[in-house]
Amino acid sequence: MPGYLSPGDPFPLGATYDGLGTNFAVFSQVSERVELCLFGENGDERRFDLPEVDAYCWHGYAEGVEPGQRYGYRVHGPHQPASGLRANRDKLLLDPYAKAVEGGVEWGQGPYGYPIGGDDLKADHTDSASAMPKSLVTDPAFDWGNDRNPRRPWHETIIYETHIKGLTMCHPDVPEALRGTYSGLAHPALIEHLQGLGITAVELMPVHQFVHDHRLVDLGLRNYWGYNSIAYLAPHNDYSSRHGHRVVSEFKAMVKSLHAAGIEVILDVVYNHTAEGNHLGPTLSMRGIDNPSYYRLVEGQPRYYSDTTGTGNSLNMRNPHVLQLLMDSLRYWILDMHVDGFRFDLAATLARQFHEVDRLSAFFDLIQQDPVVSQVKLIAEPWDVGDGGYQVGNFPPLWSEWNGKYRDSIRDYWRGAGAPIGELAERLTGSSDLYENTGRRPFASVNFITCHDGFTLRDLVSYDEKHNEANGEQGRDGTADNRSWNCGVEGHTADPAVLELRGRQVRNLLATLLLSQGVPMILGGDELGRTQLGNNNAYCQDNPVSWFDWDRVDESLISWTGALVRFRAAHPVFCRRRFFVGRPAQAGAGLLGARLPDIAWFRPDGGEMGQPDWEVGYAKSLGVLLNGRAIAEPDRHGRPIIDDTFYLLFNGWDQELECVLPPTRWGEAWSVVLDTSTAAPVATVDAACLASGAAVRMRGHHFLVFRQTAPGPTWPR
């Protein structure tokens, strides 16, 4: 260890190794003195005052300090919780800019700045060092070789939302030592599975260093999902098969392997709150470093925290140092860790510069102007729990959004909940009602039926009610608004009729998702038939409830899903870059089929939908024709895009229905290429042709897709 610290530099913040030693810098406006604490292998601690402060950034340089060195900070300053000041020199603090973290929080009195069970206005002087994880100095060196961002266009993207541990923990082909880790995801067995499905991007649930909540640990549970971040530049150490700071190189190796397979990496990031909770939470990092700068405090009552996240606190998006931390974190993950995009948890909170949601808040302005962050994929979860927090469709043009209205509408349609047929039409065509007027394209809509939060797809068709007793909250947690249907029996059944209906519903939902305009997101495991036994809030289930059971998979569903993804990818009419216009292609576009609209809607009797038809409240069946020869947008080289023409028939009734194919002007002959009443994959060879105007018998809850095999007489010959 060094004998002293030289002044060093205030920038960059964090611990920066230069080959000879390490520069340490930390922001704190309220502190009177900041100590750097260096820890040896046996836990012994040496403290050094950071010798310089510039613009509230305390800094010092430690010669000879190398990667792997454990460290933390102690901040000396006012402890006046009633005024929002919570400095406590007895509490070891994680560096907000730590790039790696060792260990976890050991719950007890140590991590708390006040006596547990007592008054949070009083200071507790128990030293917390032995109960705290330690920040680590890291080595930035890594051989990226010829790694390249796949840069998959948005309209060609297929997202697979998954969990590092859940996906890999039980895979029989992954070596036991690598299960549940970054290296496990990089294993050829997992990459081959993703490639077989046609996945172009994995969206990883939180991998920033996070904390297992005190309450959950006392219940014998863990924060499995990870939405409890404490270090925004550090990959979570529980997911590493390597020791200490080498977690960074393991994460990089995972990204490199996925990129080599053509798969992008999107991180689910939680920049809206931290693991320090409300005024009764622990003092782990930012609370002790500079509480009023980092957190949004209640105006007039700064003892308390403004909470629009439901977790106890919200980061203070008005403070430039908080904005700097978030932007530095984003750039680090892009430039140093090579990730390809981010999904922002509870993004409406990030837009709350003051109280109300403002889509042009400072955070979004900074991203718009940043030459690095603005160029990757940006996805908002467009809601929080505060007033006016549901903001689907209201984010800036640079952003795509988790489209909660898509999820709700498609679920309602297929369970027969009476959703207006026009709502189905809007969601199938990219939700132009939400995005077109703000200059965005169909890929602004990230379409999903299921995600980590809620039922799996199998459970969505197997349960009417949540079954969350294992979470220890007497079933009070998790939403009651599941919009699910158990198909006649709650949970497990051996009834073949119920099982057949459930299989058809799964295929209906997946086919709708993958043939809608926008960006489809598949919940990892849905293609396997994964169940959580009706638990719709498995955030604390770090066990087989959440882990993928690779010994019990639906092989036919895997094949069906992969074939459907490949079918979508092969046909640009299902993944357009621009919205449908409902009229012929522009004259002079050089496209065949310019005499017919790019899309048309039909009643079950084969007649075109008129305005009165859209207003029939009981309508549950619909036909939609996608004209592959009237795609007005050119490809990236300026050439016309010409595709097959398809006719999609939806029957949301629970009874059989006779539908009539469109009249001759739309096509003389059609053949079925997808039928959700069978587990057979999408047809690669057309079935027997049906003539225009032919009657088609559809089952209840049934989806058919026809390919035009002979154009109609109005097409150019």
C-alpha cells in the first residue's frame, strides 16, 4: 500500500489505473473531509485523506495501487437528517463509480446510519466496514480482437428478454462451474439456441451491481430480478465465474461471443432509484456521500424521500452531478463494455425534472445531444408509479418504448374480453396512433405479450389468478390485472381438450406478436413452455420457480417459434420501416401493384370493412391483407422492396366461424402457410390453393395466414 497520496486529478471520477498507480476521485458537495480506505487481503484497513478538492470533486493519486485493490470511502460532514444531511464517518461507502465490487451487504446494524428500530434522526456509530462490499480497482485492458457491433436495424430486430442466471443455471450442456454466469450465456449451447430461434438481441435483466434487500434475506429469499442497483458501472459479481475485478473481463468476453454470433446486447438499467431506500434504509453509498445532491427529497421535509418508483427513493434528475453519473455510466457500458443498447426501467421517473413528467427534461436532452449514447438502441419503460406516470407514446423521437397498450390489447383480444376490433388493428400495424404524429416509425413500438414482470406465456393461458404465496406477502404482491385466461381449468390439468386449447392460444399469441409491425420482444423461456406455477411476481424467487427447466421443454414449440421468426425475417411486409398508408404506392415509385393499397381490411364475409363495421362492438373476427407489392419504402440501397402478399384471418370467437377469402381483384388463389390449430411449423411449401371468394372454416380462437399464389386481374401482367 502507498505511504501517502499525491494530489492526482479530479477527472475522471472513480478509480482509474494508469499502469503505475491509481487515481481516485469522488464528488461530494456536503463533505468537510473524505477518506480513501484501502483494504488488504485479511481485511485490514488503511485510511488516507484525499488531499485535494476541485469543484466539489475530492481526489488523490496512490502510486503502486493496482487492479484488484479493495477500497471504499468515509465521508466526514454534517449529520442532520431533518435537513437532508446524512454524512456518517463510521459508514464505509461504495464508490458510485466503482467498476467492480467484491462481496455483498451483511445485514445487521452495521450498514445503517441510525439505530435499527430507533429514531432515524440519531446517528449510529457502529463501524460498517466488515459488513460492506468493497469497491475494486480494475484493469481496462482487454483484447477485443475484431469485435464489431452487429448494428442490426431496428425493423429487423428480434429481442429476447432474459436473465443471466435463470437462463443458464440448469442447462445440462453448460459446465457446472459456469452455470448462472456471464460465461454460461457465452457458452455455445446457449448461443446456438438463440441463433436457432433467430434472436438478434438479448435484453438482459439488471446486471449493474445490486443488493439483496434486508427484508428478503430475513425471509430466506433474494432479489432475483436485480432492480436494486447500487453501482452503475460495475457488472454484478454474483454472475461471475471469476474472482474479484476479473468479472469485468468475463462480461466483455460474453459480449464478444454474442457479437460474433450476430447477437446484440441490450442492458435493462435502473437509473431511477438505488438500493438505499427511504429514510429508514441503509447507508451504502450515495446517501452518505451527498444525500441532497443524489436523491430527490420532499420539499419542505428533506428528512423524507420523494418516491415515484415504489422503492423508497428517486434519483435527483435536476442535479448535474447525478446526470453526469448516469451519462458517464452509459458511455462506459458502450465504449468500454461494447453493449449495444439500454432498456430504461421506470423511465417516466427519469423525465421528472421537477414534479410532472417532462419528456424534454435535461436527461433526455443530454442523450439526444450525446454523440455516443444517441447512436445505440434506447428503449423506455414508459411509466412509473407517480401521478401522470403512464406515458406510453410520449417519449422523444429517438426512443422506442415497451408498448404496454399492445400487450393489453392483444391479451384482451385472444381471451375474448371484448376489446374493440379497431384496437387490434392499431396494434397489428405498429400503433400509429401512438407514434406516427411524433415523427417516429413502427419500430418505436417494442411489442410484447409477456415480460419478466407478470405471467409467463404458458401461465398466461393456464391461470386466471396469481399464485404468489411463495413470495411471503400472503399473495398481496403482484398485479391483479393479468388479462389472462386459464382455458377452463386453473393451473395443471391432464384434460386433452384444455391442453389443446392452451397450445392453440400460445401459438395465437406468438404468431400475432411476430407478425405485427414493430419490434417483437419474446420473454425468454416462453419458447420452451416455461412455467412459474402461476407466480406473476417472481422477483424474489432465485430458485427453480424462475430458473429455466431445460429437462422439460416443449420441443415442438421451440421449432414452431424458430420457424415463425425466420418467416418474419424473410418477408419485409411484416417488418416495414414505415407505417401503412392505406392507399396505392406512390406513382413513379417503380413498384408493381401500385393500383392497390398497401393494406386492406375485411369482414368475415369477404367484404371490405367500412366505417360502420369498425363500430360494431361485438366484432371479434377480422381479415387483413398485406400487399407485398405496394411497399413504398425503398431498401437501404434505394431499390424497391417487393414481397409476397399475405392475408391474415383472426377469429377471436370461441365458436367456429366461416370466413370468405377476398374477391378476385385482390388475388385469384391463396394457400395456407400458417395455422395455429396445429403445432406444425410455418409451411415452407404452399398447401393446396384456394380460389378467391372461397369459404374457410375456422375454429374458435384461431389464426390463419394465407400467401397469395396467383395475383388478381388488376395486377400488372
